[in-house]
Amino acid sequence: MTQRPTYMISTAIPYANGAPHIGHAYERIATDAFARWKRLEGFDVLFVTGMDEHGQKMQRTAEREGLTPQGLADRTAAQFERMGEVLNARADDIVRTTQERHKQAALEIWRRMEANGDIYLAKYAGWYSVRDEAYYDEGELTERDGKKYAPTGTPVEWVEEESWFFRLSAYGEKLLAHYESHPDFITPEHYKNEIVAFVKRGLADLSISRTTFDWGIPIPASPQTSSSHVMYVWVDALTNYITATGWLTGQGDRVRFWPADAHVIGKDITRFHAIFWPAFLLSASAPLPEKIVVHGFLFSRGEKMSKSVGNVVDPIELAERYGVDQLRYFFLREIPFGQDGNYSHEAIVNRINADLANDLGNLAQRSLSMIAKNCGGAVPRLHETLEEDARILNESGGVVELARRAMDAYRPDHALAEIFRVVAEANRYFASQEPWAKKKSDPARMETILYVTAETLRRLAIPLQAFIPAGAGALLDLLAVPLEAREFIHASADHALVSGAPLPAPAPIFPRFVEEESASNP
């Protein structure tokens, strides 16, 4: 048996000091759609997420809440795991930085970088933001009421401590060479341009250890220092990705998945993933990921989500209100991937009612109900076909390839636009052919129209499994398509519906969202 090609994709690693928000949900849904798409293409897929559970911020948050850092991490990890389950976006592996397997991987990448001469001991002094876990130059700060603040608005404090440093400055030219030889390494392109410009300005060495707290992975003792050091966030956190494969430690059966095909991340952490992470890997003589896929922010009615503004929404509440598939579809179809996007109650309802309920759901309900009533509850016979029949079958037969090009470019919004363009064509076909009017005058023509419509729905439902898995799966169930016949290779005439095959009783797939008088808007 030939082994399937591999594909590895990851979300960014949420920090474990707070519950998931809508931005986490968007990233998880999108990454799940990319993973599902590759499975439908026939790939052996590893979909990874994780939790960044170390650091001073975790210690301080836990103290405020009367918890241990591990207790806080466990609570948050459970919240994120539930979010993935509710959104039908379960990962194949969840790597937590407090796990022993991750500790061993992080120590191994440290040893490799140290052996390569890229780690040295020095003293660090600077303005440090605990919340951002980052140092800032004096020129980046603002001052209000005698206190200094980072560009992110978080307070900073002056910190002086002994630290191990990584020679990031030695990797500028190597990174630029990699960007040039791999022009799609960072996508969309405007994020790559920002990173290239940043690297060209020169890179400073990076502090990669701390002595002011102990909630982290201990660094092996060295005769150079008497202090106890723990790994600083980025070496610890970023190594999480490769931990899932066992590549560094040679453990497990997932080594074949590294290098990762895609890290899906928010635009605010591009620098860490597109500069720090590849530099660490180069130092450790490890293959670099194929691609850093960057998405934008989500805004509620044009406003950034903030607890003080009161517009932070629990993604699980949204899924329960509108439906899981409906929420998945809205985010993947409405928001141009890579750009910032807006969401509101009105936008969600308009999109899901127009596309899912009216176009897809109504077409399926009407055509399958006619088949149940007029064709004995079985796939209709295909009689002589006309040009319009061939046209819609060709359209639906070619949609997978058009959507594949979009998904290869990590544009789920474009892929869904292609699919729903054909859904709209199928509706026009069904309405113009009027099968209900042919029942008595030309029953053979009625059967042909109903067959063509059902077969078109089958071909559309197969790629839709990546985006709206429950609804697309339900539609394929109504068409009696076997589970083993739902990959892209089956979305062709060679695997068309068989006339006379029995069909289950029709059922609605995407009912319209009906307003509740007392409903409050997100």
C-alpha cells in the first residue's frame, strides 16, 4: 500500500493566562478548514495546536486568582479544548509547554544552538512589559502620569538581569537569502515585505532566559553563572511546533511530518514566527517550515474587542446562537483571509440566510422533496440531456479544481466564492427548467432535471466538507453517498449518482435564522 503524502499545519500557540476569544476561534476554524481540505485531497494530515503555559505573566495571573501556575494552565487548556470541540475543529495533537515531551524537545534545541556557538551569557537591562513579554527601546515608549508604556499600551518596568542571549544578529543575511529563494515563505505578500524590511535594518541579539521567575523550563547549570535560569518565552513556545513530531528527539511515529507545511498565525506575532523561529531552526540544523500563513484581526462593528468597551464575545456563545457550521461559514466566506475583518449580528444573519439557507439549503430541500414525491424516493433516471444540463454539470465538475487553487494560496474566502458561484448557477438552472411543470407533460425531462440537480449538489457538497463539515456531510447522507466516496477524487462523473439507488427521506439542512425578539446583538 502506497503511503499517503504528509501535510502538517498548526495554529499559533495561545497563551494560557486567559480564556479563548473570537480571534482564537477564527484562527482555529481556518486552520481546521485547511487541514480538512488536505484530507479530502488524500493527504495524511497532522493538525497541531498547543498551549504556551510558562512565564512571569502566568505566575502573576495565577497568584491574583489564588491558583498555582499549573492549575491556571490546566483550566485554560480545558477551555481551549472545549472551544475546538464545539467549533468542530479538533486538532490531532495539543502540545502543552508543561509536558515532559516538550521539555525534552526545548532542551534539545537549546543544546543544538549552544553547540553551534549561538548562545552566550551577558547582562540585559531595559524596559520590559510583563504582559507583552517583550523589551522595548526608550524611543518606543510613551509616558503618562509619570509611568512609561509600551507601543501596545501596556506598562513597562526597568529590568536588569543576567541572561543567555541568542546570536540573532548572525542570521540576518541567511534569513534574507531564505526569503528570496522561497518567495512564498510568508503569505500574504505584504507581510513578507514588512519582515524583509525589518531584517534589512539589522537584527539585535535576543535574550532567551530569565532569572527573575522560575515558572519555566530550567536551563542546565553552567559554570559561567551562579543564577538559576529558565527558558524565555520564544525558545520555549516556538519549539512547541516541532515537539508534536518528535523530530528533535527522534521519538514517535510523526517524525515524517516535519518540516511543517504551514504555521497559521495572527499578524501581531509575524516577527517571532518569520524571524526568530527560522533562525532558531537554522542554528539547530533543522528544516524550516514551508510557509508562515498570516491572518488579520477581527473587529466587532469596526471596533477592536476590549473588555473595557464591553464588546468581547465568547465564541462558544456565538456558535450556540447561530450554529457551528453557520459561524464557520461566515468567518471563512466573509473575511478576506490575511486582512482585518468585521463581524456583527446583521452581517452574520445576512450571510448565512442568503447563502446557506436560501441558496444551498433551499435548493437541496426543494429538489430532494420532489425526488421523494415523484421518483419513488430513489435517484432519478437520467434521460436525454440538453446543453443546459451539460453546462451545470461541467460547472460543478470543475469547482474542486478552482477552489483548490484558492486553498493552495490559503484563501478560503476565494474558494467558497467559487463554490457558491456554482450554487447560484444551480439555483438558476433549477428555477429556469421548472421540473414541477414537467411532471405531467414530460416526466422524463423532469427526472433528468432532478438527476442533474442532485448530482450537482453531490459535487458541491464534497468540497464544502472542509468548511461546513456537518451540513455538507448531512447533504451527502441525503444523497446516499457512502463515507468512503467523499474525497475529491470522487467529485467527478466517474462517481456520479446511480439511478434507482434508494435515498433517505429529505430533511432540512440549513434552516433560516429567525430573530428572537429578546435577542441581543454581539
